Amino acid sequence: MAMNVKPVPAIDDEINEIRLATAEIINTQILPMEGKLWGWVSDGANASKEAVEEARELRHQIQDRVKKEKLWAPHLPREFGGMGLSFMQHAYMNEVLAYSPGAASLFGVVAPNSGNQKILLKYGTPEQHEKWLKPLTDGTMQSAFSMTEPDNAGSDPRSIQTRAVLDGDEWVINGHKWFTSNGFAAEFYIVMCRTADADGAGDTDKMTQIIVPRKTPGVNIVRGVPVWGKASSHCEIIYDNVRVPKENQLGRTGTGHQAAQDRLGAGRVYHCMNSVGSMWRAFDLMVERAMTREVHGGEKLEQKQFIQGFIADSYIDIQAARLMTIHCAEKMETGADPRTDISAIKIFVPEMYHRVVDRAIQVWGAAGVSGDLPLANMYLSARTLRLADGPDEVHRILIAKNILRRYHAGETWDFGN
Ligand SMILES: Cc1cc2nc3c(=O)[nH]c(=O)nc-3n(C[C@H](O)[C@H](O)[C@H](O)COP(=O)(O)OP(=O)(O)OC[C@H]3O[C@@H](n4cnc5c(N)ncnc54)[C@H](O)[C@@H]3O)c2cc1C
């Protein structure tokens, strides 16, 4: 089944063209090849050497075409090898890209590298751009973001205890992190540290992000933390007297918390648009199965009211999630304060994603949880999204605080906003 993308009158010609060109590559070169490209369809860990080689070759071919059609790195400006899209354009492109899980990586968008690229772009010096950002964008280097700690609440970044102390021209870092995604492959980590003054005193509440090459002495990867019962590259890492040059710090001392917010704020909108794209895929799969699967009495599933309810409810869930996300993206684009809406979509969209995929799995029966379809992986992603980038409860608290602040100031909520 192919993705059905048509020009949308409400969006500009340029982004319509980009969406059509993206869909064309996904429909012709990625969807028919998913079985060969990604482990969730093929035999994963047991894939033969030839299959791994073939997948690599296929990926290169697709990436070459993506670059030729100037669809590479939608999240980066043109001068850094990207497409130079506006916020809205990028969001709309993500919806199409996420139809095939993993496709974004063939268009140069790979988490956590893409988030790190944005941080390097905004906070990095020209030297850091040359040394770290350029190879990250070329795809010749990998990176990771190391903030969460096992002994402190990740949902409260102020609780982080990893410390960096200046000693001459070097930062000396000590701490314990986990869930540093891509930790094995990354050549460097961006590490969130509580930074003190040169003598170890001063305002230690300040956070600073520091670039740490993985091979620096004292960087000890304890393990990849298994996730959902499978081995993973979300690494547990001990930083034991790790020394890096002072110039590896990103931005001014004390800007680490703001940099993390910059990374997550916009990222949440893009993640939600990804979820919407994946929901459309789950929806297509569900409807397709309902139209073809015969059950008791020779009737098709589509003739059963339970299943019709699944289809109708999923349509409502996707449209609600999509419109909320677009509304939030529009606020970002126009410079209005998007914080309440970012929290709202961060809660609502993964819940809808979870519901839609859950129904699609139900309709497919055993095949729904098999590795022959993307649904099982989507289901796990949807669940994980409810705790990553700030758990639901924290965002609910933020929404209520923002609203109450206005009412305490004598204002009511602006319905049109
Ligand atoms: C697959 C995956 C990949 C990840 N990748 C990265 C990465 O690359 N780099 C990185 O640094 N981190 C990463 N993380 C970590 C992620 O950002 C954290 O898990 C998240 O921030 C939550 O922190 P925590 O796990 O410490 O949960 P905690 O902060 O301990 O929270 C646990 C639960 O407590 C509840 N809770 C928390 N605060 C409140 C409150 N104020 N009121 C009521 N209830 C509350 C919520 O239900 C929450 O789910 C990843 C996580 C996963 C699952």
C-alpha cells in the first residue's frame, strides 16, 4: 500500500512540492524495500552478511537520490548542507517522512544527531562547527546526548549531579549517566554538567553542556541498557575524572539548561508530527486489513461494527492530534508563546498514537505483533514517548501553571490562541 499525498491548498507551493517529492521516494524506493532495509521485517539479529551488505547498499542508493533531489537534512540551514526549511515546512515534511519508520534516517535526520546538530549550530563556535557539526552533517560522525542519570529524576533536570570543575585549561568531569542513546556508535557525547568555578566553588546550580569524545580516558561505558526486553545502545556511562579542553564547552558557562530546553521544545513538535505520520501508516494498514480479512460467516472485518468503530475512532484521534500539532507549529512559526501547546501536544499526541496503533494491532491479530509489520515497534515507541522528553505528569503540571498564572493576573484564556 502506498502513501497518498496530494497538494494541500492551505500550505505553500514549496512545501507541497517537497511533500510530493518525499512521498514519491518513500512510495517507490522505501516502502517496497522495508523488508530488506530494516531489522523489524527481516530476521534482525540473524540477518546474513549478504543481507546486511544489501541493506547498506540500498540505503546509499536512496540517500544519493535524496541528496540529488535536495531533500537532505530538512532540520538544517542551507549553509550547513540542509534544506533551510521554515519551522512549518519542516513539520509538514515530517508527517510524510514518518509514514515509513526509519525513512527519516535516509533523509539525514537521525536522533540524537539531529538534536545535537541544532545545539551545535546555535551554541557552537566556528571551530566547533568545523570539528563536530560538519562531520555530523556529512554523516561521517555519530554523536549522543548524555543528560539523564540513574540516581536523579530525569524529569527534573535541576537535580543532575554530574559535576565539571575547571582545572587550568581543562574541564574535569565526574558523574554517572544512563540512557545515553547511540552511546556505542557516537564519536562524541554532549554531556550535561553542573559546573563550578575554577576553585570548585561558586554557583554550582548552573548547568553547562560539554563535548566529550567517547575515547577520552575515564569515559567508561558500563552497558547498553536493555529496553523493552531487547539489547540497546541506550548506554549507562560513568565519567571518572574525564578531562577535556575548556574550549569543548558549548556556549557560555551556565547556558546548558537553556540549550536543553531549546533542543526539546522544538523537538517535541517535530516528534508529534512524526507520530502523526506513523499514525497514518497504522491507519492505512488497519483499513486495508479490515477490507480483506474474512472472519466468521465469510464476512469481511469491515462489515463488523466493532471494526467500523475502530476505523472511525482512529480517524478522529489522528485528525485531532494532527490539528493540535499544526496549531502549535504555527505558534512557533509566528513567535507566539507556544509553551502551553507544546505540553498539550506532548501529552495528547503520544496517547492518540498509542490508541491508533493498539487498534491496528487488534485488527491484524497475531500478525500485528509480529516482525512482519511496523506496528509492534510503533506501539513500543508510542509508549516510550509518554516518558521521554518530559513525562505526561510534568507537562500536565506545566499546562495548569501557565493557565492559572494568567487567571491570577486577572486575564482569562484567549480562545482564539
Ligand atoms: C528509549 C529512551 C531513550 C532515551 N534517550 C535519552 C538520551 O539520549 N539522553 C538522555 O539524557 N536521556 C534519554 N532518555 C531519558 C529520558 O529523557 C528520561 O527517562 C525522562 O526525562 C524521565 O526521567 P526519568 O526516567 O529519570 O524519570 P523520573 O524523573 O524518575 O520520573 C518517573 C516518573 O515519575 C513521575 N513524575 C515525575 N515528576 C513528577 C511530578 N512533578 N509530579 C508527578 N509525577 C511526576 C512520572 O510519572 C514519571 O514518569 C531516554 C529514555 C528512553 C526511555
